[in-house]
Amino acid sequence: MPKVRVNGVEICYRQTGDGPDLVLIHGLAANHAFWNPELLLPLARRYRVTTFDLRGHGYSEIVPSGYTSVNMVGDLMGLMDHLDIECAHLLGHSFGGTVAAQAA
């Protein structure tokens, strides 16, 4: 999986599909694998789907502090900037929904 450094944190992400951008944000104690292929494949037929591991989750870097939703929104915005995503549909599960709502 590719990685990018945003806000001083290495964030792991993946993209699949074609079309308008859709970013999926997992909840606490999960990672990008939360969005299983049974969900991703149908979405990827209509959208360019981006999934990523929140800081301290999955393959993203563990840092000593900065685990608030505000920090995670900054990471999301940095990732979207890196990927040249100007506008996206955001879909979050649990804590990921909080991140999505604050980003919106």
C-alpha cells in the first residue's frame, strides 16, 4: 500500500475504481480493511474509492499524541490534497463518521 506523510504522520492509503471521489473513513480500533471487498467492488464501479488507515491504526504511523478527531480531519485533508481530490463524498463508520462530519 502506498504511504504519504501528512501533518508529520505517515498515512497508508489505497484507491480503486473510477468516477467521482468517495473517501471511506473507518472507526476506532479498525483499519482500511474494515471496508471489505463485498462493499468496495460495487462502489468502485461507480466511484474512485479511497480508503486509508487513520493515524495509529493499521499501517499508518503511531505517534505519541494527536489522536483527536480534529487531528484526523487534518490528516484527511492532507491526504486529499496529496491525491488532488478537490471534492469528495465522505462516508465514515462510528468515529470515522465524526471525522467525516467535522471535515464537511
